[in-house]
Amino acid sequence: MYRFLTLCMILTLVLSLAGGCARKKQRMPRDPEYVNAVELKLKFRELADQLLTTMPNAALEGFVGMPTSFVDQNNTSRSSRLGRLIAESMFYEFNQRGFPTREYRLTGNITVVGSRDNLTLVPNASIVSTQRWATILLGTYLVDEDATFINARLVRASDGLVQRTGQLVLVNTPIIERLARTDGGGYLYAPLTSGQGVVPIRQIR
């Protein structure tokens, strides 16, 4: 009887330890895809640091950021899930650093393109360049065989002056390869024309 009770106690202890290890494993996932996703988030954080921590910091005082979807460098009329994810991540990263951003897509000038569920600007939507508070985050990505190169810049809407720049190199992990697939839609950033007073941002279908 004593041996039976001892065996039961040992089994109970082993099972409790096994359960604790399982729970600990869930809290610390080691799946390669999850690790790649976390590393991508850290890369976006690095990009935000490059854009906002460059001296002198006073150069961005009083400005409001407007992140836009990054586009394919080889064809700036196209974007992808990667391009839109970068923009959405910059909204978060800027906000976390106390740099104000504006969600300009909630002004009513938005539409759903085709059967896609992402919101995009309608044709001829414009940002008035006389609004000197606006700095637009523009960027491109170039997908090579082994790596993806990202270039970003904060551009003053009033005159197109580049205020800050940032650059990343991403290893083409499976998640990057999936996100970077062009979906046929994107943004074309037309240059500021003297006398027009607007910076057009229109959707290319």
C-alpha cells in the first residue's frame, strides 16, 4: 500500500511538471514563422527610429505624419500587402514615440477596390499643400532574389522637401516572399506642380 501511494505521488508530480513545461512552451513559441514575424516587427521599429531620432529633432516639431502604402520600386503604380503593412506599422510606431499622425482615409474619400477588403484612396483625392503641418511618409521596396530593400522618406507636403530618410534590408524569409507579392493595386505619387497647391495621391487600378 505504501509503495502504491508513493507511485501515485511520483506520477502526480511528473504530470504537473509536464503540464508546466507545456504551458511554458506556449508562452515562448519557437516556430520559425513566428520568429520571422517578430523580427519583421523589430525591423519596422528600426525604420521608425531612423526616421524620428535623427538630429536635430526640432525639424519635425509641429508636423503631423501621414504614412502611405509603400510601392514597388520597379513599378510605383503597384503595391502589395508588404507595402500596406509598413504603412500601418508606421502609424503604430510613430504614435508610440509621441509623433502625431493623421488617419486621412476617414475623411470620406475612401473606397473598396474590386473584391479586395483593403481601403484605398479614390482617384483624384488630394492633400492641400498649403497645410504646412503635413509631412507625408513615402517609400519603396525592391525585391531581389535573396533580400528586399526598403527606402523611406518623410516629405514636407508644402514643398516636397525631404525631411528624413530611412532604409532597411530584409532577408527574404517565407513571410516576406508572401507579403511582397504584387496584388495589382497601388499608389502613384504625382510630383507637386507649381501653382496647383495640391499634392495628388491617386489610386492606379
